Amino acid sequence: MKTKALQIPKIKKFPYFKKGSLVFEKSDHRLRVSDRHYRCDLDCRGNCQEKEKQFKKESLERTFSRYAKKFSIDPIIATKLYQKLMMFEFMKIMFLADEKAESHNEFIHSTLTVMEQETTTKGRTRKSDIKDFEDGYVAQQKATGIAMLFGYLIGVLKVFAHPENERALGQSLAFITKDIYLTDTGKISKIQLEDWGWYMLNYLNRHIPNYLLGLKNNGVIITNPREQFLDLELYEAIKHFYKEGMIDVSNKNIGNEHYHLLKFLQSMTKNMMTGDTQKMSQNLVELFRNISGDKQTELVIKLFPIIKG
């Protein structure tokens, strides 16, 4: 039986700035990349009357990287805080992630067993069973996101402690920032952090005296309001974000991303097999079984740049 050649798109690098995060302060117009420049999105579509300036891509990214150096922390303090996190918080958070994920594992594997039986006896898998698996898998992945939140904090500690690597520092700050406001000349006027990014900076402020005050005195304006979750201890804060379903640093419900991933994987299976419904169903079940095992997070991380591109 002939099979179609599977065309895997090239994995794209994550952009320096998140899509739609750059904003002109005066007009509130968003910027986008066009011909290696950051330009007003409305202007790119011929709908802007402001005649706003465009900025070279490398130049604006370099400007933000230098701005981000204001957020740097002392490497000695960062090392001590890292050791404290690993000693007192790491295992608690990993146990929480395992506990939440385990509650969905039995449902996932029983659904897969039913799918295998249907494929063997009826030659195909029901759409309702595929949907059951998707829902269980997404719930399981939300639990693994608990560990991701902790990982973001560790990552910020490491990168902020090495301001000599300007680009990495700038890109890390951009990743946890929702809006970056620019003046007409391309200077950074103020920023609004994502909720988890705002929590992380307040966490640093608890352990690094006057950290936020130092930012303010250095000309950094953060527009985030005071939130109740900022007073929570790390373990309780992660539980709060998990309960709200916001376990992605971008403050989005990561379930949407995983449903997108599952649809992408199903399309891959259809591209690989044609003309044999039973064989295609068997491949789909095998694919689902693989991503619900120990390698699931690694697979998701590898494929996210593809499906987001």
C-alpha cells in the first residue's frame, strides 16, 4: 500500500517579542514585524493615519535588552535563592504535579484500551472516544504545567543573574511581559507583566530587599495592579494558578494549546496513511499512547514551535 510522504514543517525559533506585545504609548497601536522592521500593524494594512515611525528589528531588540539589564540580580543572592527553592519547594511542587496528573492517568489509559478494542473489532475508532482522550490528556497536561511555573521562576533566577548575556535577559523579560509600551522614538516607557511574571518579580522582592523599589528608582514603570495572589507563598500561588487554569506564563489557558497540538498530530496520522481506516486508527491510538506516557512533555516542547509557527 502506498503512503504519502510526511511533510514536516521547519521548526521556527520563538520570536524575541511575543506577537502583539509591542504598543505605541500614544496611539495604542500594536506593532508587528515587516521587512525586518517593527511597524504599526494598522500601517502594514494601510489603515493607519498616524504616520508612526518604524524601527529596525535588531535595533529595537537591542534597546529592550539593555532596558532589561535593570532587572538583573546579584549572582550570589540568586544562587542562595535557587538553593532554597530546590531544598524547600521543589519536591512539594513535583509531588503536587504528580498527584494532579495521576488522577487523570487511569481515565486516559482506559479510554485508550476501549479505542484499541474498537479498532480491532470494528475497524475504526469513534469520534466520541477521541474527544474523551483529548479532554483527559489536556487535563493531565494542565497538571504538568504546575512544574512549568516553577521552572519559569528558576529560569528567571538564572538569566537575571547574568546581565552580561543581554539578549537572553531581554528575551526572558519579554516572554513574561504582556505589553511593552514605546514612545514615538522607540524608547521603552512602561511595561505590563503577565500575571505569573508579576508574581515572580514580587517573589524576588520578598527575598531581595527593595528590588521593586530599585527598578522604580531606575526608571522602570510597571503598570500591573496590586493583586491578592501576590501575597501567597509559592506553593499556594502555584495551586491558585492551577485552579484558575492559567498555568502558562502567557496567562492563557494552556488547554487551548494542547487541543491544537492533538489536532495537529491527528492530521499527521491522516497524512501518513490513506485507504485503510483500521490501520489509520491503529496508528492514531499508538500515537495517543506514546504522548500520554513519560515522553509527553518532551514531545510537546519539541512540537510547539511547529504548531505555533
